[in-house]
Amino acid sequence: AHLRQLYLLDDGTAVVDLSQEVAQGVLGGVIWERAVIESITRSLRENVDQIKRVFFLVEGQQRRTLAGHVSIEQPFM
């Protein structure tokens, strides 16, 4: 599992493109999926001042959820 690309848009949105393996590796239901999303979001926001929100893609495509539980259709703050 890996980070395929990271884009930073002018409005402060980081677009994180994850590999399919990341989505498949999220086990444990909604709590674990939310923890993965929040961990990535928090790490990026705390380490890159320009990032205001984080939007997720999987294999370059927008999806409804990362692994079936938590919506990733909107950016996370």
C-alpha cells in the first residue's frame, strides 16, 4: 500500500491519491476506517502549513468511501 500522488490546490486542499491496497487494508469497520482517514488528515495538516483540508482519491478515482464505511466524497478538515 502506498501514496500514489499528493497534489496541493491553490485553495489549500490537499488531494491524496492512495493505492487500492490502502483501501483493501482497512480492517475493523467504521472505527478503523475513520482512524486511518483522520490520521492521514491530521499528519498532513500538522506538517504542511498550507494544507487546510484533505480530499481522498483511490487509484486516481473519486470514490464514495475508502473501504465501505466512511464517506470520502467531501474533503476532511
